[in-house]
Amino acid sequence: MVRSILVPTDFSANAMKAALYAASVAQKSGAMVYLLHVIEPVTDNIRQPYPLHDRLLEEISNNRIKEMKTFQSDMAVACPGIKTETEIANGMTITSILDFAEGQQIDLVIMGTKGATGLKEIFMGSVAAGTIGRTKIPVLAVPDEYVFEVPDGILFATNRFEQNKDLLNKIVEMATLFSASIHVAVFVDTDTAEATDYIYNTRQLNHYLDFLNKAYPCVAFKAELLEGSEFEETIEKYDKKNEVDIIAMITYPKSFWERLMKKSVTKKMAFHSKIPVLAIPAK
């Protein structure tokens, strides 16, 4: 059950978009929404007199508290009746998000993300993608350009045919909250796949669909074999054709060499997807 939702905020329009998405989930689940703002270190206190440094930190903190109250108030006007609590933390953003989520036993993190391509993706980074890479809690990344719609379709992209209900329940619960169907999709790379790959994946997908229908009889499932040369492009085409509203993916820990040689597919989707990405950590 989603009883608590964490929304990290920098008071931007994108953060408000994530907060309103969290409110829509909270309206269905009755969850408490925690709004967290992190003040990162901005000065080198070795180079500045301590009184000046302390006054600067106090002024920053007071300003952020005012901005948080305004953010919370705007959210209350847009979504009356939602229970919210606020927190200001000091430290590095991703670490502070993870620490707060663990300390409050958060069930779901919902946060905004901005897309990037090429070198900008490497240098700019993304708090959402960084959080996805380190958290043990499901993260729903809401793209900057996304316009909210009540989810009536969730695309679950997998190639492992997971039967672990602790993981699957996270997707099923989101679908149940909004009475959404779940599209189970397996991607086949047309550049490298052989005939045996198509046969294997088709057979496994049919078996998997039988398992899901028996395990979750109250949810509508459909199975799709997606073909293409690029995963993200293939998913985007499917989204446009079928109008799914969330992409769900289960993430797995990678070894050092895997992290070095290949960027996480889920993180890439968080950067490039035009609809929210629900990342569920298997660790």
C-alpha cells in the first residue's frame, strides 16, 4: 500500500508538476505527501569569517522556509484535502533524499526530471536519475514537458519475466488505484535478434501472461512483443500508438564494469521519456 509519498522540490514548475501528480495518487490511496527541499553547501566556510558564513546560511534557510510554505500553500489550493508535511534538509541532494526516504519509511518517491541528450546528459546529470540509481524505494520520474492525465494504461517493459510479487505489486497497485490496464512488453533488438529469439520471447511472454492473469485476476493485462533497433524509440512509438501513461521498469544492481560500459536503460528512459517512468529497484 502507498501510505507515504516523498516529493523532493526545488520550488520549480516541474517540481509542482510532480507534487500535483503525487496529490492525484494520494487522493486515491489516502497517503501522506512529504515535501522535501535540500539546501546544498554553497560557500567554503574556510575562506569566510564564521559570523558572515552563519548569517548567510540563516538567510538562505529563512528564504527557503518561506518558499516551502508558498509551495505547500499553492499545492493545497490546487488539491484541497491532501495531507502534507514539509522538511528542509542540509546536505547533498540525492543523499538527503535517500536518508529522508529511509528514515520516514517512504513507499514512493515522485519527482520531476528534465531531459538531456549527448554530453549535456553526462555533465548536467539528474537528481531523478541519480536517485533511481541508488534508492531501494520505487521512484516515479515525471518529465518536465508532461501534461497530467489520469493513467489508464501502464507499459511494463521487461525481459526477465519477473514473478516476484514484492516487485510486481508496486506496478499492480498503481494500476489498481487508477483502474488502469497493464501492457507487458518485451523488446527485441532487430539488429541482433535471430529467429530463435523471437520464438523464445513469444513463448515466454505467453507463459508470463498466463501467470499474471492468475496472480492478479482483477487487473487487465495484454502482452506485446516490441521490435526495433533502439529501445527508447520503440517505446516512444508504442506510447504514441497506444497512449500509455506510465512506463514501469524493474532495475537491477550492476557490477562496476557494467556501470562503466553501459548506462542504465531505466536512467536513460528517465532522461528521454515524455511520460512518467516508474523505476522499481530489485535490490
